[in-house]
Amino acid sequence: MDQPLRCVAIIQGRMSASRLPGKVLRPIAGKPMLERVVERTRRARLVDEVFVATTADASDDPVAEFCQGRGYACWRGSQFDVLDRYYQAARLARAEVIIRITADCPLIDPQLIDLTVSEFYQVKADFAANRLPPPWHRTYPIGLDVEVCAFTGLEQAWREADKPHQREHVMPFFYEGIPVEAAHTNRPVSLYTSPRGFRVLYLNHDPDLGAMRWTVDTPEDLDLLNCIYDRFNGRDDFSWQEILALFQREPQLAQVNAAVHHKAYNDLDQRARKP
């Protein structure tokens, strides 16, 4: 498959996470979580460059300094208008295709990134993802989330999105409004047209693994990720299928963060609305 377009992965992260402040630089098996995410994302074959998109707030000086020290490309932008932060980072990176990754996913899988990008190219989609919020039913574990869009679509969203959750969560402008009955499918790959005319590609996994939680939002999540990395002796080149095999051998691992409630896609950071 030819890849004629410049494909840039943009990893969003900041220090002021509401449930686990400073999580992006907290250590996982001896290395900051952000480093784990960047290095795993860099292994994707179809990614030309990786950018970190953090905020211009002084609280994120440590993130910018960390990126500078590691030689990671970094853009600092709006704290709460994350859509603008992505758009400005994508412009700086001269991206034609953008992969959205969040810094709280230290198990992000390069092969899954490549699969999503490859399918995006194959059907000439405007947006592709392996997870979407309800009423969609996720079938990949939480923490393997990949979203891909064309720069032209991101630019349209940046110009036209006017709802707070669309600005804060970056991608809802692409897929909102697709009928509920179209959101439930067992097909590995499904293509929809959104009310705004976007071609939306959705990837599913069979069997359904959507209840598994491999992201970091709480201390319990961080404990689990340290357990996982410890099982692999601190390596970060293992695949998500190897993690799944680990959980099959040690099902008790899933209990470490079983009580954590996953936030909804349209939850808003109330700090953005304070006068």
C-alpha cells in the first residue's frame, strides 16, 4: 500500500489531570509514562513523526522540558481547547493525516496504529477509529485507543465546532449524529457517513474485549500498568496480544483497577468554565 500523505501522531498530555495529577510523567517500571507512549507510538511503520501536544500553562513546563531533554517534538497550546491545540500542532508538523493518541495510554500498540491508518487509507475515510463513545460499543481494551483523521477534516472541525465538548475532546465533530442503530455491529470494519458528510470508519474486535481497562487515570490504573511492565521486565516492545495472554494466565490482574469508573466522552473539565 502506498502512503503518499505525511502522517503525524500527536500525543496530548498535561500535568493537571483531575484524578491523578502529574500522571504523564509518573514512572512506569522506571520510565516516565509519556516516554512509554512516545516510544511505542514511534514503532508504528506508517507514522512519519510523533509530536507531543501539551499546554502553554506554567504547570506544563515540566512536560516541555522533558520533551526537550528527550528530543521529542513538542507544541504548547490551549489548556482546554484541545481541538485548537491539535490543529496548531498539526499545522506546525505539516501533517496531512493526524493520529490522535492520549498520553495516558502507555500500552498503545504500534501494530494497531498501523492497522487503523491502513484501513483509513484503504477506504479513503475522513476519520477512522477503533473506539467511539456510547451509543457505540467498544470492543478493544480501554487504553488502545487510536483515532485518525485527514487534516482537511480537522481544519473544518477547528473552524466549525462550537460546543465545549467538541473543543475539549477533539474528534466528536466527525462522528456525532450517526444514527444509534448504525452504531452496533459485529463487523470487523464498518463505514458510515456522518450527518456532516464525513466518511467514518470504525474497527471492531472479535471477541469483545471492551471491558478490559489498560489506561491510566487513577492510582489503581497506575498500579496495574506497573504490574504489566514488571511482568515484561521493563521492556516496552511487547504487543497488546502478549498483554492479553498475560491476563489469561493471571486473571487476578484485572481486579487491580476493576472498580474504576471510565469517564464519558462528553464529560467536561469544569476548571475551563470557572470565571
